[in-house]
Amino acid sequence: MFHVPLHHVVQFGRGGTWVALLGLAVLALLTPAACRNPAIDRDALIAFYNATGGASWQDNTNWLSDKPLREWHGVTTDSNGRVTELILIRNNLSGPLPPELGDLTRLTRLNLAHNDLTGPLPPELGRLTNLAWLNLYRSSLSGPLPMELTRLTNLRGLILSYNDLAGPLLPELGHLTKLEMLWLSSLDLTGPVPVELGQLTNLKELRLDNNNLAGLLPAELGSLTNLQELWVFNNDLSGPLPHSLTRLMVLENFRFRGTELCGPATSIFQSWLLRITVLDGKRNCSLP
């Protein structure tokens, strides 16, 4: 908050100058938090509405009206009127995500799952550095995973499964160390599973199934000691599972069928496999 010390007002108080100074102070207080930023958020939501066929949404209650943004369907704001959540699941959205979404800089949750969006993820999403949950599940998006997503270091959940996103699995995703859920199923991801994913030590669910990932499963995944679910089935992965996986003592659901992965025949590894509640894949490399 902007403060004007009293002695400054007194020092410059001759000829009415203090009145002007005080007026500037009031403007500094009011403009950023109470006027300018909510106006930017309103403009961003209007651009979003227009880009995604808002007139045909299933529910567009109060959108484009003069009502406070918190009364627009699917919008949550903070005490300053800034948008913190935008949740429009199964709402018949169609069209591209506009770059103006990147202006919603107080956004903590964005959920547009089960819609008919088109085009790529706009790189401007990388400006949403307060974002904790991003869910675009089954939203018909296409194009590569933008590098800008790896700037969202407050993300706890990144859910992009069942889209037409393609390209390599970015090693820089390893920067998102607060992630608890990473769902990248049924995309068109290619190349290896990056060793950098081993940095995501808060991860509980990792879904990489139904892609075109190839090569070995990296030993670094053994560092994900909070992992409860690991899905890598239906990929071009091959070779023995890394022995480091035996450190994953809370893993309950492990699926690797539809790959050339297999479990080492060692007694330690085979005993570890027996602990897993849901196991789907070739358990022993030495067996046909």
C-alpha cells in the first residue's frame, strides 16, 4: 500500500501543493487494486466469452452484464474483485483459448474440462503464475505443449489428458516441484520419459499412458516416494523396470501393459510387486 508521510505534506504545503500531492496519493491507492486490475479481468473474460462462443454456452448467466464478476457463472473473485477461479466444465465452449486469459494473473484454478475447444494452448498461460490447478481434460486442444507452462511453479495439478497435443514430453516439467497430479494420457507425446520427472517428489498421480513414448523408464522415478498411481501403459517403452522403483512404498496402482517393460526377476523386486493392489503388466522378465 502507498503511504504519504505527514512531514512530506507539511514540507510541500505552500500554495496548495499539498492538495495535489495528497490527490496523487489517493489515486495511487485506488487505481491498481480497486479500479484498473478488475477492469483488465473483465476485459479478459469478455474476450474469452467472445472467442469461445459464449452466446451458445450451456450456462452464461450474467456474462457481459454490469453485475460484479463474482456473479458471472463459473467465476470466483477475491475481496478486491480479482478473478481467482474460472470453472466452466461441460459448458459447450467452442473455439480457441484467447491470449487474454493470460491477463487473469490472480487465477488459482482454471477448469475447462469436457468442452470443444480448438487450436493450441496459448503461451500467455505462462503468465498465470498463481495458478494451482489447470484442468483441460477432453477439451479438443491441439498443438505442442508450450514451454511457457513450465513457468507455473505453483501448480499442484496439471490435467491435459485426452487432447490432440503432440510433441516431446518436456524435461522442464521437472521444475514444477509442487505438482501432485500430472495427467498426460492419450495425447501424442513422443521421445523418452525425461529423467527430470524424478524431481517431482510431491507427485501422487502420474499418468503417461496411451502415447508414443519410447526407451527405458528412468531410474529417477524411484525418487517419487509419494507416488500412489503410475500409468505408462500402451507406449513404446521397453526393458526391465528400474530397481529403484522398489522405493515407492505407497504405490497402489501400477499399469504398464501394452509396452515391452517387465519386472526384474530378483526376489526384492518381485516381493515389491506383490504389495501393489492394482498391477497390470509383465511381472517377470524371465518368463515368456
